[in-house]
Amino acid sequence: MPIQARFIAVCAAVLCLALAAPCLAGPCTEDNEAPGIFVPDRGCFELGLGYQYQHFSVLGSKFDTNGVSADIGMHLVDLVTGNVGRLTLGAEGTLIGGFGGHTGGSPSLDVKSLFLGGGPHIAVANSSRFEPWIHGLVGLEHLRFTQTATLGSNSAFGYMVGAGVDIRLKRAVYWRLQGDYLGTHFNSGLQPNYSAGTGILFYF
């Protein structure tokens, strides 16, 4: 299956999950939950904005980018519920734009990056301030080398697999810390890269 077709299929799957969410979400307030079961004091939808550092080793070059990230997420279903917490499954989508990359060497090329992907997000919601989670996102990685016709503009399949923790600041405001393995598939081969980020989440 061509990369573009895979990406469209992934986006369609995420959209289907989003449309199905009202049926799958289950209780988001104590009014809809059995007595004694823990319910997070926040909404079922999230919007996040943050900073992302990424290290790439692709197309014969190594470089780092600093950029911005935007995340959207929604609760889908509770896998496990209890009186002290719950294991939740959600859908997550992310957009990361990286800037200021330089390949080094001669000539030193400027690089910009863009990742767009979506996938599952599994978290341990509990009564403490700390909510650990893992996620796996698949999508498209785009790199633009602005000073050469040889490398130029390149797009390929990309994925992020990682973990993090959300720290509650207020009832519906969290601080996120995360680290990810960032895989790319340029020139018919897989390249290992990595990413680290932080940002603020708003629940509604």
C-alpha cells in the first residue's frame, strides 16, 4: 500500500473513532458512575500546546530541531475502573512543527520538519496529581532541506511510540512531560530518531 494511502487510512480510522466516541465514552461525571468508583474531575476532551525537541538521523544527515506541538485527545472507553483510579483508552492526534535544524558539514543545510499522526493513548487516571501514560502514533513525517536540490522536500511514513506523565496544576489544566522514539521510513529503510517535549493541557 502506498504511503499516501496508508496515511489516509489512518486518518479515516481516527475519524471513525472520533465519531464513535459518544457511544464509547461511558461515564465522564459522577452522576453516570456507580457509587465509590473514581471519576476524574475534568472533561473527556483535551487540547494541548507545547514545545518539542527532536533529533534526526536520516538521509545521510544528523540534525536537531526545536519546535511547537499541538495535541488533541478524547476519552473513548475505560479498560479498568476502581475506587482509586481507572485505566483509560483514548484517541490522540498530534501535529509537530520543527525549526532551526542544521545538518553541519559543508555546506550546512537548514532543515524544517513536520509530523502529523494519530493513534491510541492509554493512561492511568487516579486521585493523585500524576497521571502516567503511553501512546503510539502513526502518520506522516515531512522534512524540507531549504538549500539543496539534492535533498529538497521529502515525505515518508513516520511513527512515534513513547510515554509520559501529566501533572495536574488545576482541575482541568495539566502540565505534560514526554519522551518518544520517532521512527521514519525514508529511502526504503527505517531510521531511529527520538523526541522529547513538554506543554500544557486543557480539558473540557
